[in-house]
Amino acid sequence: MEWRNKRVLVTGAGKGIGRATVVMLASRGAKVVALSRDQRDLDALATETGCESVCIDLARTEAIQHAVSATLPVDLLVNCAGTTVLQSFVTTELPDFNRVLAVNTVAPLVLSQIVVRDWLDRGIKGAIVNVSSDAARRGVVNHTAYCASKAALDAMTRVMAAELGSHGIRVNSVNPTVTLTPMGELAWSDPAKADPVKARIPLGRFLDPDEVAETILFLLSDEASMVNGISLPVDGGLSVS
């Protein structure tokens, strides 16, 4: 794909998969708008890649409209921002549950609505990638809110694809297994928890953020022009093991 003519909005850009995606897009010539809640991360990214930046906590749903509208127009959108809280089902607290859903599910809804309305007004055929998780279809102990939020994101992806396809707008999700981002390392630092999962992955390891970023770029690209409405496992074969 000719990235030099593309302007891409990437959320969750400060760390992990989002950061890897920004760096990869910028290195291939795209103009990137990086969104994160940490200004220090954004400053470092801007120095490294020359990206534009927007500092916002996506849990503040009421602030998204103003912040994102100011970045338009964009050609492509990556909803990568994510958070989690490690609590058992029995001990999950409602404020924590609601915050995880606000960032992982509600923010992609609101962001996508803002961008898609602009595309429809201008007759643009864009593409959206929602960064979901293998946890969307598994019951992971102590991940009640996270699993619920990602399953909802996948369901929303399918609806978006069905409704927007006739306008030439493609929407897909990427569903990586454990990825060694700061959040992933925190959640999977205990070998007693991590090793049994690795043992079920035919390729025998967890993911590097760049491996997910490459998949995101493919789904954004014209090379994926007939790929719409899928939840693509990036899991080393875990889903078939």
C-alpha cells in the first residue's frame, strides 16, 4: 500500500501494540495522529516519528468528541487503546468494570462514529481496525471485565462491517493472544500462569507487538480490500490447538 498519501489515527499509541503501529506506519510514510493519555509517551513518539499527538484519557467519554474532531480528516482508524483490571468474577467492582468497558468498547464506538460520519459526508471509503484479543472468546481467570469488553468489541466490529460495507468502509478486528506489551507483561509475569498457555501455543511463545502491528497494517491496506467483518486470530495456532 502507498502509505505516503494516508493519514491514520491510532489510539493507545503510547505503549505496546499502539506504539509499534505508529512507528511502523510512520516509517513507511504515513502521516500519523497518535492518541494516548500520557503526554510523555506522545512527546517521545513525536520526536521519533514526527507524528501529531492528542493527549486524552479515553475513559472520559464526554471529552472524545472535541479531541478527535480536531484531528479530522483522517483516512484510516486503529482503535488500539486498552486497559484491564485483574479481579476475580466474585470480587469485580462495578467502577473498575465500567472503566474497562469505557476504554475498550465505548471509546472505539464513539471514535468510530466521529470518523465514519466524516467519511460518509465526504464519500470516503476508509478502513478501521479494532484491536481486540484472544480473550474475546475465552474465559480467562481474573479477567471478567477484559473478556467482556473484547467480546463486545468483536460483536460491534461485525455490526459495523455489515452496516458500513455498502459505503466501501471496511471494519475488522485483530485478536492477538498474549502480547509482551507493558500491560501483557504485568498480567502474565507469573510463570505458573504463563507457562501452561505457552504450552498450548503450537509456536511455543507469546507475541511481540511488531507482529500484531504488521497484521493491523495489512487489514488497513488495499491488499485486504475484500476482508471485512473478521476477527483475525494472531495467536501462533492457539485457536486450533
